[in-house]
Amino acid sequence: MMPSTKKADKSLVLADEHFTIWKYKGVPEEVISFFEETNWGSAGAVYERKNSSELVRQLKDPYLFAIMKVKL
């Protein structure tokens, strides 16, 4: 069974006027894409994650907490 899904199950943990916190069961595809498309680093040193989807598939029952800014 692959832990990442296009639409992961999620539940709202906390909400206020500025932010929400969501708990995802599994890792959403948009998160995997974010890691694969982002180069991390500063001042010349850059780190690229090239196999995020393969690493996520190796996780057993992963979950993710995401903090989202409320759109005003």
C-alpha cells in the first residue's frame, strides 16, 4: 500500500483567525511535489531531494501536520 495519496484524509486540529493546523493521514502528493521541486540551502550550498516519492513510500503509516495561513 502506498502511503501517499492524491487526496489524503485530513482533520482540523486547531483554527484561529490567522492560521489553521491540519493533520493528514498519509502524505499528500502536493507535499511530495513541493519537496521534489524545492532546492534547499543558502550562500552557495544547495541541497536537492531527488527521490522524495520513493522515500515516502517506505514510511509505515505516515502522517503530516500542516500549518496554513488563513486567506483573508
